[in-house]
Amino acid sequence: MKLKDKYESLLFENKSLRSDFIRNKKDLEEYFLMWAHQIKTPLTVARLILDKKTDEDSKKLKEEIFYIEEYTNMAINYLKISNRGPDMDVDYVDLDEIVREILKKYSIIFINKRISLNYEPINKNIICDGKLLSIMLEQIIANALKYTEKGSISITYTGDRLRVRDTGIGIRSEDINKIFDRGYSGFNGRVNQKSSGLGLYLVRKIGKILNIGVEVESTLNVGSEFSLIFPNNLTKM
């Protein structure tokens, strides 16, 4: 076989392998999305059954089911964002509406853990993709709740920053620069045993998409503060 024929043969084989890989990857993603949606049905039924009971064990089980649903949603969001197209649904977004929806969703965790909330209306509109911003902020609030066993969570807006402060276990200084890495749970994740290592990865990834900065300040055994920094061209009163 001539050298040119060998080259064309290898090129064809490479294209074929690449095509098979893309097709198999797509099949796997579609299967996982289908599985993730299907698993929500028995979880919903289980929660409805538990709603009829009021004992302490039922409260704990409902909280665990809530976390299972949220980790399922997180995985779905991860797949969607990883394979998203270049288009975004950009419009004026009311920050208060997004915050209130998230707080309503996580009210069961605030109540069960007896965590107090400090939040006053922000009265600020942001120009961005509301769904992506909601996922981003939800992960930060969920993270604050996850690592706070007593005390409070505060949500404030000053200048160009939306701040979420908690009185949780804090983050070790050596972990600060790694917490946004995919799959990284750190010491806190191992202690808490509820960290997937995906939540803050999604926060950083969405932040880059929306051009929203993310900063973290934390003191071990005192608490953490996550700040979303909005560029001036994205904000409107």
C-alpha cells in the first residue's frame, strides 16, 4: 500500500473512531438525563408519604430525600452547562425574585436545622441569563446551609456585590484556592460527607459564562462569605 493510501486509511479510521466516540458520549448523556428524571418520581412519592408523618425521623428522612433530589438536579445542570450552546436567554432579572425562590425551596433545611436568616430586599435588576444566575446563587446558598449547623445565614447587597455569609465551620486556608475545582471536596466535604465536589465548580463555570466574579473569605470555625461581583454594565436599579 502506498504511503498516501495508508494516510487516507488512517485518516478515515480516525474520523470513524471520533464519530463513534461522539455518538457513544451522546447516548450516555441522554441515558443519564433520562435516568435522572425518572428517579425523581419515586423520590416525590416517598416525600408525599413522609408528609403524612410528623415525627423526628420523618423530618430527617425528608431532609435526606431533599438532598438526593438536589444532587440529581446538580448532575443534570452539570450536563446541560457542559454541553450548552453559545446562546443565552439574556434579559433584566430581579435579584429579589431569584433569592426568594431559592429561600422558599430551601426553607425545609432552614427550619430543620434552626438556622436563622438575615435578608432584606435588594431592589436591584441584573442583565443576564436568569436560569444560569439562579443555579449559581442556589449552589452558594445550599453550600452555606450544608456547612452551617447553628447560627445564621445573611444575604446582602452593597456596591456591586451580592454577599452570602454564614456562621458555619469555615474553609481551611489551604483549601480556598481548590474549592472551585471539579470533584474537590476538601476536608470539610469529608467531614460533612455530603459534598459532591460539583456545586462550587458550577458556580465558577457559570460565573465565567455570565462575566460575574466570585470571591471567598473564610475563617475556620467562624464562617465563610461568598461574594458575587456584578460588572457595572450588568446592573440596573
